[in-house]
Amino acid sequence: MSKRWITAAVATAIVGGVLGVVLSADLEPKPSQAASNNNPDSKSSAPSASTAASASPAASQGASGVSTLQAKPPAATTSAAQATLWDAGSLQETESNGITQHLTQVDPAQLNNLALGQVVSLALPGRSSPTRASLGETRNTAGSAVWQGNLIDGDEVESMTLVKGALETHITVATLDGSLSIIIDNATGKTVITDENQLVMRADPNDHLHYDHKELAPLPPPTQG
């Protein structure tokens, strides 16, 4: 009887020891878990990483937002629209005081919208194609706006000068064939074109006469006395 109790006690002690070892193994923290629990920065590092991950799209979005708000470089500007003051079909020939003139009509609003670089096109008597000038210079003189430009597809000395005053606009077109004077009424747009060569001939009929310029013979040497 005593042997059975001893055997049972020994068996119980063995089983208890085994259970204690197993339970202690389960309750003992793993090295990685213990290291993470002992390191106070480990808890904060994980949120910071997630915060950085969540902040990175916002940063990229902010960067893209800044780029979209930046001023875009100015687009290449094209040449100003051409302003056609009148065409050849509108010219009406007339005579005033023995001088041939041409009448036409201009929209006065076009004279208020001139700009540097703009191309002004107008039809001149005796020319098959319109005369075009590019406005390359402007200034104010005695309260009048002065525009100057070279003729397109013309000689370098050919030019156009436009002077817009309070009542009238005067245009002078200088070509190799001569100059034309154009006077526009700013209120009505009535336009008178006059060939300045005719005005010169009216003032001095001999101005355009051609003379044969002959070289004079050399003078004889002075006599010695």
C-alpha cells in the first residue's frame, strides 16, 4: 500500500514538473518580442514609417500642385492681324483743280487699333497688288500719334508714315516711283489719295524735265608772262 502511494506521488511530481516546464516555455517572451518591448523607439518608428508613407503622396501632390500654380511661360506670339484699310475695288478716280485724285472709304475704328508689329494693307492706284507695311516704330509728336514702317517685299528705302491727329489721319507712302499723300477724315472715314508727283509738277512744271549733263572741257593752263 505504501509502495502504491509512493509510486503515485512520484508520478504526480514528474507530471507536475513537465507541466511547469511547458507552461514556463509558453509564458517566456520570445527574443524578438522582448527586444521590441524593451526598445521604446520601436513603437514610435512604426507609426513614423506609416506617417511618412501616407505623407509621401501628399508631398508629391503638393509638389504637383505647386507646379500647376506656377506661371506658364508666355506662348510664342504670332504676328499681329493684318489691317486692310481699303481694297482696289473701292477706289474712285476723280479730278480736283487739274490734279487726279482717288477717293475711298476707311473704317475709322481701324485707326484706333493700330499696334507695333501690325501689318497695314492698302491699295494704291496703278498697282496690281496691295501695298503692305509693317509698323515697327511709334511715337507721339505734338499730340499726334506717329507710326512708321517699311514696305513688305519692297526696297529698303520704301516706307510708310502714318500720323493720326485729332481730326485727320495723314499717310505718306514713299516708293521708288514717287510718294503718295493720303488724307483720312477721322469722323467719316472719307479718304483722298493724291500723287505728290502731280503736286510737284503743278508747283514747278520744269521740276521733272531731264537735262543732258555734259562734262565741260578742261580750262587751258594759265599763261605765263
